[in-house]
Amino acid sequence: MTSRIQMRPRRAVLACVLPLLLGACAVGPDYVRPDLPVPEHFQEGATVWKRVGAQDAAIGDPQWWRAWHDPELDRLQLQAQAANPSIAAAEAAWRQAQAAIGEARAAGRPQVSAGATQTRSQNQIAAQGLEAAEDGNIRQTAQGQLTANWELDLWGRVRRSVEAQGAQAQASAQDLAAQRLSIATTLASTYFSVRQAEAQIALLAEQTQANAALLQMTEAAYRLGTASPNDLVQARSTLDSSRINAEAAQAAYAKYQHALAVLTGLAPSAFTLAPQPAYRFAAPAPPEVLPADLLLRQPEVMAAEAHVEAANANVGVAKAAYFPSLGLSASGGYVGGSLSELFDAPLRVWSAGGQLLGTIFDGGARKSQNQQAQAAYEGTVAQYRQAVLTSLQNTEDALSDYRYQERQAHYAGRVLEGQEEVFKRKQHELELGTATPRDVLVENLSRLDARQNALEARAGLSQDSVALFKAIGGGWTE
């Protein structure tokens, strides 16, 4: 009765102290995003690329390639997102980082273990000069025990560790997003290269045919003495140059198709793509405004910031090492003569206690660990700022390329329109007898050159549009 009366105050004290211990503070600095002012506008974006509120536009559309309205491109992109090995590897790394959070969190929870032992022992009294007993003093003991240990997270070491692992998992998630974006933009760029190569092959076939006809006319003129040997050599060289360009276009076309196959997770021999030599290149126009925190939402930048947050939490982990740790433990079990008699044995054993342990002298190890953690944090901040600067550069480059390529495509289109008109007039003159077939062939070659330049300009604009999507971290919706 007396024992029960004495235990009640202890339980009351324990009930009051435990909530305080569980709600203990976490040492170390709380995370604050480093000051990285976003520019008011992009240098290469003219007046339309102004800084506006984030609610005015959204970026990061995971299926931004649908802006081209190309079913074949959509199909290839979805296949790549599902089957590309690099994406699968990044996704596995992300799952690994997610699992590490649970491992870190488990360090702050009670650990329970169970065990059973059985021993046999004998005292050889005869070895001491005395006569041994008949049974040899053999003793048999069995014991079963359940043990629980719990290190209270007084100073937030475990919480900071969980925070660090959570930030690392976020960085891994952004690495996965960056990998998906990289594969998608590479595939889109390669796809447009395939379509450009197809169109070039068709154009070069026409050009080769026209140059072959021009060579025949030059040979006939040479036989009649109205063309010089240099004219003949020049005509042959021009035809051979067309053939060289045609072979190069075929080789490029094959390589681009092989690249598409690998991007979609297939062997080149298992990949097929329906040709579209008359493919019409397009370039989705960017919105007139972009959000102020545009750069901070790009996968590479967000991953860099997550590393900063993880390093900040690790500073807290290092600081927690200066404080003592408090551990609670309890165990209970049975002791008997054998395992079969273990739970029938009358002898029960138990123990309970706590341990407060702190380091008095460590030769400066904790100080060095704190210095390492602080230096690691400062390093990640520098890398974060570099990621923002690099992202700024990539965005400015993409804007500049897109703007100037758009002008080139415009002027190339005007040149082509002019050459088409001249060619039609020359054909009409041939019908009237005021122009020769050679004149028509020459104008046709000029027209084909203009078509080639216009093709390169339009395809280049599509490529620059893809680069802009990549620079801002995905698509946009207005």
C-alpha cells in the first residue's frame, strides 16, 4: 500500500515532464531562402517581358509539347516519358530519397527488440584438486527478454535530420523533373531535326535533278562550242555538290531517327516513324507576360534551393552534438531451466532506467563538424546563386535566339515569295519564247535555294521555341 502511494507522485511528474521533452526545441537556424532579387524584366525580351505577379501566368506544364498540335510528337513524348531509362533511373533515385526520410524519422521513435538464450555450464571441481560430483555440476539456464530503448530528441537532432532528408528528397524530385524536361526537349529538338532532314532530302532531290539537267545543257553547249571547258567543269562540280549534300542529309536523317528510338526506350531497329516531307514547322508564341518568380520555379533552381535547405538543417544536426542525449530503456523477461519451461518458470526479471550522456572533451571534433556543416551550407548557397545566374543566362539566350530567328524566318519567307514569283514569270516567258529552258532551270535553282533557306529558318524557329520552353522550365498557360 505504501509502495503505491509513493509511485503516484513519480507518475505525475513523468506525465508532466514527457510532453515538455517531446516538445523540446530544435537547435540550429530555421531555413530562410537566400536573398536573390529577381530582375524587373528580361534584357532580350523588349517591353512585353515584364515582371508581373505569379498569378498572371503559370509555367511548368508537364505536356508543354502539345502546343505544336502534332499527334506524332505527342505519341513519342508520352512513350519517352514512360520508357526512357534515364527517367526511370531518376525516378528510382527519388524513391530512394523518399525512403531515407522514413529511416531518419525512425531514429526518434522507440526501438523494441526481443531475444531468447539457453546456456549449459559446468564447474570442474576436480580440476582444483577435489573430487568431481557425479553429475559434473552441469547447470542449464534459459532466458527470454523484451527490450525497449528510446532516445528523446531533446535538441531536435532527429527533427533536423528528418528535415535534411526531406529537403534531399525534394531535390531528388526536382532532379527527376529536370530529367523529364531534358528528355522531352531533346526529343522535340530531335523530332524537328528529323522533319527538317526529310524536307531537305526532298529539296536536294529536286536540286540534284535540276543540276543534272543543267549539266546536260552545258554539255550540249560545249559540243556546239558555245560553252567553255570551265563552264562544263563548274556544272559537274555543282551537280556533285548537290549529291554530296543529299548523302549528308540522308546520313543525318538516319542518325536523328536512331536518337529518337533511344529516347523512347527502343532499339533503333525496332523504331519506325512515318515520313512527312511536307511537314509544316510551327513555333508557339510565348505569352506577353511571365511570372516574377519564373526562374525560381525551374527544376534546376528548385533542386539547388532544396540542397541549401538540407545543408541548413545539417547545421542544426551538428549543433545538437554539443548537448547531452537522454535515453530511456526498459526490459522484462522470464528465466527458467529450459526454453520449454521458460514461460512456466516462476522467476521473472525486469529493469528500467534512463541515461544522460554528454561529451566533455572530444579534441575539437564537434567544432570541426560544425565548421564543415557551415561551410557546406555556404557552398550550397553559392551553387544556388550560380544556378539562378545560369538560368537567367539561358533564358536571355533563348529569348534573344527566338526573337532574331523569328525575324530571319520572316525575311526568308519574303525572299521565297519573291523567288516563287520570279520563277513563275520565267516560266511564262518560256511559253512566250522570250526565255530559254536554261533560264528557267537557273531560276528554279534559285527558287530551291530560297526554299532551303526558308526551311532552315522555320525549323530553326521551332528549335529556338523548344529551347525557350526548356529555359523557363516547361510550358506556360495564360
